[in-house]
Amino acid sequence: MATWLRLYGQLVLNILVAYFADPTGEPAAPSSRRGLPTWAIILIIGVVLVCVAPFVVIVILALLGPVIGDVFSDIVMDI
């Protein structure tokens, strides 16, 4: 999982560097635009959700594991 986290982190970093880099090699002039564009914010949120969601699911399953096992055990015993 750490490999995927590094991969997505590097992807976001590369996109941000490419966005702020000047292709001519000259120093960039100060821009009147401030902050990140909307697509970059959406991309960062998506990457965070993709990386965090599996951990949340694992934690929920770990916490509910005994309860789920008891339900199936009760069903089998009733049959």
C-alpha cells in the first residue's frame, strides 16, 4: 500500500510542478491568479480518497469482524 501512496503522491507533485513551471526556462512573471485551479483541487481530493478509503474499510471490517461472525454463526446454528 505504501507503494501506491508514493505513486499517487508523486503524480500530484509532478502535476503541480508542471503547472507552475515555465516551459521557456525564464523566470515566471508574477501571476494575478492565486491558488490552485479547480481541477488540481479535485485531483488532490480524489487521490486522498483513493488512498484513505481502503484503510477506512479495513478498520471498519476489523471492528465489526466479531459481530459479523456471530451473525453467521447464529444463522448456521438455527438451521
